[in-house]
Amino acid sequence: MSKLSYDLVVAYRIYPAVSKTPLVFQDNKYKLAELCVKSFKKSLGDLKVKLIVLLDNCPGEYKVLFETHFDTKDLLFKEYQGIGNQATFAQQIDLLLEQNDSEYIYFAEDDYFYLENRFSDMIRFLKNNKDADFVSPYDHPDNYSRFFHAHPHKIRVKDSVYWRTCQSTCLTFLTTKKVLKKTAKIFRTYVKGNHDFAVWAALTKFAGLNAFSIIRSFVKEIYFLKLYALTWLHGWWQVLFGRKYTLWAPVPSIATHMQNDGIAPVVDWENEINRLIN
């Protein structure tokens, strides 16, 4: 395969157990995984994608699931014996840095539902905006309900899609190999016990790092004082000396985390899910 032969390389990690409470298929991870894989494939549209699938303690039917929806020549399977969330994230970093098939790379978790033919919006935004380092598909509901997200955002409209900067997201996101090389060190702190919020806070350097916001966390939500502490403990060198990176998300969301208390706002996800199931 020639170098840079794909529009996108995805590292998609999957585990055969249900975590927390998803919106549908609460007791059947395979059905949930199948739904999410189907939606992901439909969202990719005509993009030429290489998919690296990290199967963590998965039975054979999970491999067949991806072979059903993707051309086998575009698939690479990596199988692990229950190494867990942090270790598989570390593997994603390594695999995406090692590949030479595309500059555009995507970290994917197994419990996201995507809107059809929308993934290319993210790649187009990343390509056309020099100040975009990371793009999330997920307009996180925390952006509207948590005090630490109450800060100025940049807003941009491209191709009839609204985009805005945000302080943090989860571990499903789009970036480039070039940016990942520069930021891999801070992402690897997640493997050592850091929190995803704290990783992003160190990278984006939003207002949550100033003394006023930390004091507010005593009053508003003590849990986030711990997250700010983790930001400094694991990433003080990035906070003080690293460059500021930008993370953008679409409004409304292109995808949603399927956890029932984390559903992205505005979009009628139940209708979208039922339409795909039926």
C-alpha cells in the first residue's frame, strides 16, 4: 500500500462489556456495538478509511461485525487479552503514530452513535482551519451545565455547520499525525492515572486553570478541584511551557456518546437510532 493512500486512519477500540447505562441495549453490548459500528460506517460516507480495530478480550463475533461492514483490505485487527481502557488507549497512540497511510487520524471509542454522511464535515474543518488542532464529533452536554465551561468561545460557521472551541471532550476525537506527535506525551499521562478532562485542560489552557476557577470549584463542585489538581500534577510542564492547542466541536453534534446521562443536546437521537435499527 502506498504512503498516504487513505483519507483517514481510525483506531477503533472495543470491549465486550457494557459500561454505565447506554441509551439502548443496556444488557447487550454486542447489539450496542453493532448499532454504533453501523452508524459509524454510514457517517464516513465516501471517505477512504483504514480501520485499525483494537479487540480487547472480544469473542470472534466482534471481528466478524467489522468484516461485515468494512472491506477486509481496509481492516487491521489487533487482539488483546483484557488489558483495559488505559492500555488500549496507549495502543491507539502507538498505532496511529506508526502508520503511514494518512496524516488524518481518529481515536474512536465503541459507544458512539454517528449521524449519516457527516464525518467528512470534521475532516474538512480540520483541513481548512489552521487554528484547529483537534476536532470532536460530540457537543458534550457538560458544555451547557457545568460552571467550568462558562467562558468565552470562538464561534465559526463553515459549510452551514456551527463550530465552537471547547475546553475538553472525551477520548473520541480527530487530529493529525503531526499534532499527535507533539502532544503524545500529555496524552500518555492518561495511561498513568490522569483523567481525560485534565489532559484536555492542560492542552487547551482554558479558564479552568486560573485561581478564580479553582476557588469556585470549592463552592460549586468539589469533584472538579480534583480534576484541576490532576491537570497540574500530570501536566504542569504542558500548562506552564507548552503551546496552547485548540479543540473544536460541532453545534449541533455530529455524534453522541451513548451513555444515557451524556446524550448530546438538540438532535433527536432516539429517532435517528430507531431509523437505523428499523
